[in-house]
Amino acid sequence: MHYMHNGRNRAAHIAKIVVMVVIFMAVFTWVVMALWNWLVPGIIGWKAIDYWQAMGLLVLSKILFGFGRFGGGGHWHWRARMAERWERMTPEEREKFREGMRQRCGRGGPPEAETGG
């Protein structure tokens, strides 16, 4: 981009991004706190939380579960492991797996099975 030719413009652009991320996180933390305090005490009877406890919940959930593509990568690990297992299956085992998937969820197995098999 032409506006990033010198270091000052690049630094200003990075600073804007950092400020936007901080604002987004602050608002997101407030939304979590507000939703918790609106729903959880009335439904479960747990006590209300403050802003910093809400941020702690967000950090804890990030550590435990990840958030989308920024998460821990567990989805990709599972996918790679499944692809490896698929490659080691015989054609009969693959068909048996496909049939089991059809019975369970109405689909024919992993996408690799339909194209690579």
C-alpha cells in the first residue's frame, strides 16, 4: 500500500490496529460481564461478576477452548490424524466407515473419502 512507504506511516497504522484491538477486547469483556450478570444469577443462582472476572473468564476460555482460527489448533490436529487413519484403511474399511457415517448423520464420510478414495 502506498501510504506505508515510510516508517512513520507504518507505525501509525500499527498503533491504530493496537488501539482497535484493545477497544474490541474491552467492549467484548464488558459484553461477557453484562450477559453473565443478566443471565447466570437468575438462571443458575450464581453471583454476578465484575469486569476483571469477566476478562479472566475470557482468558480461561481461550486457554481451554480457543476462539475460532486463533484457537489451540485442536481441529487441525484431529483432521490430520483422521486423514492419516483414512490413508491406512483398506477399501473395505473405508466403505464400512462411510456406511457408519451415513447411518449416524446421513453423510458419506470425510470429504477426502469422496474425492481421493
